[in-house]
Amino acid sequence: MPTNLLGDPAPTLLPDHLDAPARTALADGEDARAVAARFPAASAAWAALARTALDDGDPVAAYAFARTGYHRGLDALRKAGWRGQGPVPASHLPNQGFLRSVWALADAAAAIGEDDETARCHRLLDGSDPAWRNALTNAL
């Protein structure tokens, strides 16, 4: 078996300035729509909107909100040096908005029968951090 002499990619750790104000506003009980409007680059706000839409039985809206959070998170990851693979640890709080968006996207995709998207999201989550579900569930 060949050995990768370059090693695995280093974990990508997002800076906190993107999601921190949104996380604070959400924790203070502000409406997720207002938070997303004030902090549109914050994946955490879009993930919260997506989860609320899922809880309210609106998987189509959840899919749209989650996809927005996913894309905002991808933009941030790329700026942080991520090249489409490698660890994105769920234990790092600033990464959680992106990972929650992907998780909500997987759930929304499953709810509308988009099985390929569901599988892609789970592969991304598992490739980012095999312990993602435990880390994100315990952080709620």
C-alpha cells in the first residue's frame, strides 16, 4: 500500500468572527430570521432557520435555508484554506454552524426524497469529523 509522504490535510478551523455574533443573538432568543438578515454570512443563523423549518414541517424551506448556510460555510472554509477534503472538527465551535447546516440539509433532503443529496451530506459530515453527530448533539 502506498504511503502518503505529505500527510493528511490539517484540520480546518474557521475563525470565530463570522458566526459568533449570530450565535450570541440566537442564544439571547432573537428570531432566527432577523439574525440571518443581520448576519447573512453566518452559517449558524441559516442552520437555525433550517432546523426550525424542519420542526415546523416545512422541508422545502428547510432545504433552502440549509443550502444557504452550507454555501456560506463553504465560502468561509475555502477562505480558511480548506480544499474540499480534510477534517473540519465539530468540536471547534466556529465550525459548528457549517456542520449544522450540512446536517439540516441532509435531513431536509431526506424529507423531500433527495436521497443522493442526503448521502452526499452524510459523506461530507463523516469526512469532516466522524464524531460530528455526538459533538453537535452534545453542544445543543
